[in-house]
Amino acid sequence: MEEKGFYKKFESLPIEAQKQVLLFIDFLQKKYDSRRKRTRGKKSIANQKFVGVWEDRKDLQDSSKWVRNIRKKEWKEIGG
């Protein structure tokens, strides 16, 4: 939309409607500014603090085996 056309339309509105337009513009600016800040501030998962926390655990080298063993142990306890 051309600037002149926008201003003509805006100025043709009653004062109360102009206030509503300005409030809506403020709302949109805040909404899109916060989105930009969130996406800009996101870190790669590789840079998160928890990455590598279990790196030295020998029992977790094969995660499928680890889960199987835990399940066997828990299911035996449940079954009596």
C-alpha cells in the first residue's frame, strides 16, 4: 500500500478509530519484536549445557541394551 493512500485512509477515520489503529500497530510491533528476539536468542542444541553430561558413562554406550536391562530389572520386581 502506498504511504499517501494509507495516510488518507487513516486521516479519514474518526479520532477514536485512529487511536485503535495505533494501538493495533503497537500490538503488532511488540508481537513481532518478541518473535525476533526469541529466534535470535536460540542456541544450537549442540551448545546446550546438558550435551555430553553422560559421555563418560560406560553403561550407556549401548542405550538399547541399557533400557532392556532396566526393564528386566523393574519387571522382575513387579512380578515378584
